[in-house]
Amino acid sequence: MNASRFRRWTPVLKPLPVAAFAACLLAGVTRAEDPKKYDVQAIKDVAYYDGPGAHPVKHKLDLFLPRGQKDFPVVLFVHGGTWSRGDKSRFGVYSALGSLFARHGIGAVVTNYRLSPDVQHPEHIKDVARAFAWTYRNIGKYGGRKDQIFVSGHSAGGHLVSLLATDETYLKAEGLSTNAIKGVMSISGVYTIPENLLPSVFGTDAEVRKQAAPIQHVHEGTPPFLIVYADLDLPTIDKMSVDFCKCLTDQKCRAQMLEVKGRNHMSILFSAVRDDDPTAVALLGFITRNCAAEQKAANVTSKSGAGM
């Protein structure tokens, strides 16, 4: 596959072999190739919401920052757990993933959100929107760029960040729009809500369940997507990923997809904390390439203005 053509976002509807995908990404990666790594500064348990009904644990997030750096891109990461369990500190894997980003010069914000059965949809996604809004309005204090915020999540977290980026309802409630999202990286995400899936989470109303599906809200202008899943993933994850990617490209949205060999639904996440893991390479490359594209466009605009 031609690397320059890949960087122009030719639609990819079949999963690329890992080696080919990694080679294409690394052709455009500067941060990941740079042997320099940054020290990581961790700031834990920052409240992102303190209004009515604020939860003492679930309305908090952790920051992982490249120490001493400024003007870096940022990833808001949302954990999985079937919308009913999990935590930003569970197993240490989310902290390790946050540290992966930070040591490559990318800030990470790892957030909690309220869980079922204490709440039902759409309360989970409302919390994710609140965490994004907090990041947008506060990350500059920590050196990050609010105009370069990416969102990522695993499993249920992949569903939540995908819904955040496709349905403007939730960010509008926070005074923002999906234009504030630089790009989306969903790992083993859920993009449709089947009729029998977790009534304790989504209820039983057919229209509510339909509107909870990211695939229902795809439209031209949706932020760029990287869709990653494992070859041994949970049943239907592969088909949902393919269908969602096709839906995005059919709407002229920038989307690409990676199937990672030799991984299952959990090992794809646990392995992603290593610098040389295919998922890590894909995530770092996606961020770097999108930031580089913006800088290139800015340079072109600047040169055009200078010649007027």
C-alpha cells in the first residue's frame, strides 16, 4: 500500500495486516520514531464535575503529562467494563496507557464516569461530555492544547467516545460542539445497541436504544476515526467495526481500521501500553499525523497570506 496515499485517508474497509498498517503509520510519525522520551508527571483524582449530584469517585479524572513540556496534544481516555463496572485505576492498565502517551509527548486524561445500575443511559455519556468539557477548559493550565484534544476508549469506553463524536447533543449541553474533538480512537468499541443488550444499562425503549448507537449519528463532518479491534475479539465486534467504518466513509468522513492479530478483547488493551505494540503504534501515529496535517495547513495558509 502506498504510504502517501494512506496518509491522505483513502477509505479502508478491510482490516490491514498489522505490519503494513504499522509501516504506513510510522512513515508519518515523528514523535514515535524520536528516541527521546519524556518524564511523566501524574496528577490524580481531579474533580471534573462538582455540581448537583456530584459523585465523590466517579466524577474524577487522572492526568498524565510530559513533564516540563508545553503545547502538546491531549488524549481523553474512557475505560470499558460494560457500562457497569471498571475504574480509571483498575489493574493499573489505564495509568500505564496514560504514561505511554505522556512519555511520547502527548498528555493523557483518564476519566471515571458513573456506572449502571446506579444510572442508566444517557448518564454515562453525559459524564464523558463533562470530562471532555473540563479538559477543554482546563488543559491549558497544564501545558496542553485545547485545540488538539483526541478521545479514545476501550469496549464500552469506545462506544462512549464514538457517541460523543457523532451525536452533538452531549457536547452542546456543555457549551461545545464535536468540532472540539481532533480525532477519535476506538478500541474494540460498540457501535450499535442490539435489542437484547443490557436493559439495565440502556432500558427497554426502542427509540432510546436506537439513539444510543453511534452508527445512527454519523454525518459528514464527523471527526476523523481510527477503529481498532482484535482478531479474537468478542462476537460481533469485528462486524460492528467494519460496518461503522463503512458508514463513516460513505458519509465522506475520514476513517481507517486495524485488526490486531493474536489479541483478544482484553489483551489488545493490556498490550497497548508497550511502545512497540501495534495498537500503541497506531494510536501514536494517528495523533501525530493529524497534528502534523494541521500544522502543514497552517503553514500553507501563512505562506499564502505572506504573498498577498
